[in-house]
Amino acid sequence: SDTVTLYDAVACGPVDCRLSEWSDWGPCNVSCLLANGTVYPAENRTRQVIVAAQSGGQPCDVQLEIRPCNDTIPDCPSLNCTLPEWSPWSNCSVSCGYGVRN
């Protein structure tokens, strides 16, 4: 899994979620399962959370898209990822001045 380093800052109000750009579409090595039980070869792309929503800010949008590898197949549903709780902050990297914790 990717690690994202966040800088310690105090939000002064709602902070909206901010996502990275979409990755390139991957190879057709995943499956799309439709409601009728049919499975089609599919590809996916993702984007990462850069800044998580805080203090009532706009929540993150879809972070995983799946599409069929054949244009004649119906669209696959997009999935909205649910993130686990944040781990505790690490200790600050310095005892005085500007430091980083993640």
C-alpha cells in the first residue's frame, strides 16, 4: 500500500477531500460482476486520497473505476472506497521549530 505523509496543521474550518489524478487504466486482468451474475474481463484505475475530509468538509468521491475491456459489454459499477480510521500521529521530527509527523 502507498504511504502518504501529511504535515501537521490545524484546520480552521471544514477541509474538503482532495484526490490525486486518476492512474492509467490497468491491464484487462480484473473481473466485472454484473447484477445478473455475468462476469466480464475488465480493467481498472485508481486515485489516492491526498487530503482526507475533516471538520464536515466534502467527503471523498469515487477512488476506483472499473470498465469492461469490450465496448459491447455494459458498464461496470464504480466502487466508493471506505477508508479505515487514521493511525495515531508519530512523534514530531524536531523538538523545536518546524518539523514533520506522519
